[in-house]
Amino acid sequence: MSYLVLARKWRPSTFDEVIGQEGAVRTLKNAIAQDRVAHAYLFCGARGVGKTTVARILAKALNCQQGPTAQPDNSCAVCQEIARGASPDVFEIDGASNTGVDDVRALRENAAYLPARSRFKIYIIDEVHMLSTSAFNALLKILEEPPAHVKFIFATTEPHKIPLTVLSRCQRFDFRRIPAPVIQQHLLRLCQAEKAAVDEEALRLIAREAQGSMRDSLSLLDQVLAFGGEKIGVAQVQDALGLAPDAVLDEVCAALSAGDAGALVRRVGRLFEEGADLKRFLEGLLERVHRLILFATIPNPEEMLDLLPEEVERLRAQAKLADPLRWHQIFEGLSRTVFDLGRHPFPRLLLECALLRLAALDRLSGLDELTARLEEVSRRLAGGGAGPASSSSTSGKGPRFERRPSPAAPPAPGPAPRQEASPPPKEVSTPVGPPSGAAALAPECSQAGGATLSEEWQKLVGLVCRKRPALGSVLQHACPIAVSAQKVRLALEPGSFYADQLKSARNRDELARCCEEFFGSRPQIEVETLAQAPGLSLAQAQDLEAKRNREELRRRAVEHPVVQEAIRVFGAEVDAVEPGAKDSGGGRSEG
């Protein structure tokens, strides 16, 4: 037994049954009653709002045996043939499948003949914007001077793609999206007729998801009825359509406003494990944030939204979790992610990273707030409010980064040992500044005669870099244990690329020849792989020294009185410090 879906079973058959298009219906009914029917109509609007349905009703009204009449009886043979799509005088053409000029030429030739049994030959061309330019040009002449027995009805979702020469020859009707309350009331009547028990809240959710399309709402209702069984509620609709419950959206919005990255990752993980459609979840989240923006900026947004009283209170309270600029910031980030989520190979990872980025972003500040803060800083600096900063900032060419304590931060007790990444180097005490790369190479470097070993190693690596640059790059990542004319003993990390390179016979032979040139004799080459090297390689020592220089530069910059005052007034923190010309050379940093 074949089942007829609701969208076909309850398709309107008269003008009075059409829902939500009162303006277009009234104009067409009056045109028929006054005998002012045009030869060409263009019905524009979103999908599922009734364009093709009204075109069929208009065809029945013009060809009904009792007409032309605005109330076709649907009982005569002509009306029944049109309803079945079997009328020899009403042609429904798919513009997406008949796009060529030859199709339009065949239409023109056929239109020249009188109708077989009806009053008019009527051509209904759906998605007419899909016709090619040459097809539109072939259609112009018959549109301008059609035979008296021919009527054209065009339907399209994209009227901007139709040439102006065609638009000017048609009467245009814009079919609007159907309001959600109107769709809900229609669905309620259909459920009563179908004897289906569906809660009004569930119908309201279906109407909202249809986004103004009556056909979409009927298709969604069909899907929900097949899923839900005897009693349909909001939970069944959410499960059937893959929608995120309001509690989930509340949780995600609260985590975004609070910057709770862990809660966001856990929630996305649960949605993924439950098989939820992440794109539909993101679309629902985007709609929720839009409503929060309205509640944060407009006095009475509930007047523009179809919401229950408890939803209004919940959204009003949630909108206060962040300022409007923060919600706008979240909305912009989510809207960019929607475009990429559908075609990304790893949608879960993309969604997680997008939410984490939004949680980590700093709050946006308005122009008025920033201006007020800048004026406050200017007043304090001009009036000496920064204390000692005034004298230091007015002498010389500009403020200098001096090592003096500030009220907002305790003074740093000089260069202190800093915790480094594994493997931890053994610190070398120096009077001022960080240890040099030569002093941190190996344990022997801190013992008597160790400096000679490190210097010899650097000179040897320099020679190899000049002779064999590739091999020299490998040696920069090796830790020297012993370097002499008799033996060169090196340590590298097990399984590393550099260890594999030095173990090859060719590279060891090249290194031996360079050592022979350097020492005057050919030493024994030993390469060991140690998980914990006894010291640092040249590359590690250079990285360590550069890192300490950056940290020292940042410390001096943060301790500067002007920076301290800006931090205190703005409530911000230093994100990065870029060295100037003197800083890059190791000199004093000046503003």
C-alpha cells in the first residue's frame, strides 16, 4: 500500500485553501473576476511557500468548465486532469532540466496550436532562472506578443538571475515566507484531521525549524510522526530532527560567556558520541546567540520573537552573562565556522577549536570606553600621577626601560634561575646575564679546562660548516663529551634524524677528514645515543640564550612605569614585547 505524504495529501486545491499568501491570492482572484488576467506571471519566493501550488490553482481557475472563475469546482474533468498532472493543455516544465534554446523553440512551435480541450494553453515553468541566456532570448518574442490562447506562469527562487527583458514582460508576485504561528495553527488542524497526538510546543518547534516554508513543515511533521509513535512531544521532535535541546544551548552559551574551555570540549564530545548533527547544532547555537544579542540591546525583543514566557525570562537572564559586544564577538566567530563545517573533513575538531578560540578571546571594548581610558592615562601621566614615572619619561629622547620596582608588581630579584624544558640544563653561575652558549655545552665546561673543550668544539663545528654545511648542521645538534686529537666522542638523542646521519659511514668519514685537517691527526669518532645527554648541543645553547634574552627584555619592559600605569588603568596584561634596534643587538631598550 502506497503512502501519500502530507505535503501532497493536503496540498491546497482552491485559492481559499492557500495559507499565508493573501496578497497574491486576492490579486489573482480579482483579476479573474474582472477579466484582467495577464498573459505572463512570475511567482518569486523561497522554497515551499506555494508558488507552484498557486500556479496550478490559477490554471484550474482559467480552464475550469464552469469558468473562468476564482472558485474552480475541482469536480469537472479539466480540473481533475490538472490536479493529476495529465491535462493535454497544461504543461509543467522543469526549467533546470530544459535549459537549452532547442527546448524553448519546441515550446514556441507547440504554443502556436490551439488547446485540445481547454480554454487556454498554460505553460508553468518552475525554476525558470535556470534557463540559458539563449533560451531566454528565444522566449522574448512569444512573451511580448503571445497568442490569445496561451498563458505563461513562471516560478523561481532567484528572480535576480532572470534578465530584465523577461521581467518587464511579466506581472511579478513576491510570495513571502509564512509566519511560524500561521504554520503552527495549520499543522494543528492537520494533526487533528489525521488523529495524531502532537503537543503544541512540538508543533511550534517544527514551525520554527521550517523557516517560513509550509512544505518543509509538512515534511518535518511526516518525519516526526514516523519517529515519535502515539504521543509526540518536544523531546521526540528534537531527537527526530537532530536538534540540540535548550538545556544544551544554555550550557554552551554559559561556557562561552565564562570562557570555560573544558565544558565546551566535553559538551562537543558528548554531542559527537550521541551522533548529533554538529552543523544543525551550530545553526541552533547561532540562532540562540542572535536572540541573546537582541535581549542585550533591545528593550522588548519578545515582541518580535515567538517565545513562551519562560523562554523570555531564561533568555533575559542569560543575556546578562556578557555585554552586547561579547555576544557580537561570539556570533561573528560562529557564523564564520558555519561556512566551513559542512565541507571540513573533521567537523568535530573544527567546532571544538572554534569554540575554544571564542572562549579564549578577550572581551571587546567600545570606542567610548577606550577613549575614556586613554584620557585617564594621559591625565595621570601629565599630572604626575604615575609618581617616579614622570621624571623618567620626560628626560632624554623617550622613556627608558629601567629596573625599578612599581606599585603594581614586586621588584624582580635580578636574574633568577628559570625552569627550562626537558632535558634540564645545569645552570652556570655568571655575574651578569644568562650563561653563554659555550658555557652550557657539557659538564666539562664548568670544570677546569672545560672552556677549552667547548671552544675547541665550536671551532671544529665552524670548520665543518664551511667545508660540509649539511654535516655541520648535524653537528650543531650533537652534545660533545670529549673532543681531542685522539678521540671525538658525541652524544645524540636515540632515534633522532641527527643520530641516524652521524651513524652513517659516509658522514663519519667526512667528519674524520675535517678533524684531521683541524687537529693534524685523524681521531677516533664515537657516536653514542643517550636519552639524557650530559649537556647541551650548540643549537640548544643558542636557543637557551635567546630565550633568556627575550625573558629579560620582557621583564624590563613590564617593569617600566608607563607600562605599569597602562596595565593598572586598562586592566590588561602584556601580550608580547618586540625588541627594537638596540634590543636586537643586546643593548639597552629605549622607548
